[in-house]
Amino acid sequence: MRIAFIADIHSNLPALEAVLADIKKESCDIIYFAGDAVGYGPWPAETISLLMSQNLVGIVGNHDTGVVGSSSLRGYYDAARYVIEWTRQQLSAAQFEWLSSLSYTKTPYEWLLLSHGSPDYPQEFRYVATAHDVELLQHSHLKLPHLTVVGHSHLQRLFLMTSGKRALELSVDEESGISLDKNAPYFCIAGSVGQPRDGDTRAAWSLYDREEGQFYFKRVEYDISLVQKEIERKGLPRNFGVRLAEGY
Ligand SMILES: [Fe+2]
């Protein structure tokens, strides 16, 4: 089984289309979506409609819960809150219902856990971005499975969790990926489809070939200028387009 992990799409339709084409090319059997379909970007309705048409299993991110009203918007800066409120007006009843129906975490198999932020308190959307963050999580009440996959930080990282409750960040070869030990626990930040913040402007996703035990970080080019033009056309904050071209 070849599994695709996507996260943090943020209404960036061209990036999602490029990633879905790449996923198809890689002959993946299923897509797991780790939250934040919307927010920041200019195509919320089209993005959700495309997600609904896929063979995927998803969970919510903080921007999604902000849009459907199940979390407070108090923690957001003005521009992000503005787009969340604008997004709410763009969705059809069916799209709103789909977004509302997603849960905070999912365990599709006993070996796989999905959460948008830290899985110990998933409704609080805490960031896990560094080895230190992963080590803190290892001291929580959770028993983490073979693979935990999150989004939220918009980074793309893989950590091995050792028996001494240490976390080692692993280097994943762009071409050949990395071989995972099926009996060891790993923590993956899947990468952001629609707003990468690791200095690489290409859309990001992750691939795990479960039978072969081979894990890959994937990147794919898309037309950033198209998104910038649509952000301007719809009167959304310009900076959400500028940052796409800078990868932060
Ligand atoms: Fe996000």
C-alpha cells in the first residue's frame, strides 16, 4: 500500500492540483489529509470541492475549525482572521458540512496516528516543529504508534523516537527516500501543500510505501503567480501571496 500524506493546503488550488497529479503519478492507494484545507488562500470552495472528490481520509486544522465556528478567532492576527471570516462566506452548505464533519485526530490503523498539531491535546493545536518538541511529547500520556503524522508548522521533517525518549531528526534523500524500521516509532511533519515555510517554495507532501517500508518527502512546482493574481483580484491581504514566492 502506497500512502500519500498532505496537509496545510490553505485554499491554494493550483498547489493542490499539482500535488494530486504527483500523487496519481506515484500510484498511491489512499490520501490522508492532516488538516487546514482553508485560510490564507483565494479558492476555499474549489479546494474543498476537490478534496471531497478524492479517495481521502481527513482531519481538521485550526483554520478549518475557525471557519466552521468550532474554535475562537481570538488568537489570530487581523489579516488571517479576515480571510477566515471571508472563507466562511464562500462555502456552500455541503462544503461547510464536510469541513464540520472532520474529527481532530484519526487512527486509520493501529500503526498510524493523524493530528494537525500536537496529538496530546489535539483541540489546542500546539506546534510540534523541533526534536525538542517531539521529546516533550514522548513524556506525555500518549503511547505513540509506528508513525505519527502532523501538519501545522508548514515544515517537512521526520524524527526517529528512541527508547531513551530522545528524538533524532532524519535526513531524507530527495530521490531514494529513507527506509523505516517497521518496529520503531517515527514522527513526521508532512509538509505544506499550499504555504511551505521551510524556504522551499514548491508544494510539499509525503509518501510512505508501507510494504517496502520506504518513506519519501515529495516537492512539486506549481504556478505561484496565478495564486498571487487571484489574491489581488479577490481583495485578500497581499502578503499571503508575497510569502508564497519566498517560502516562509
Ligand atoms: Fe496551517
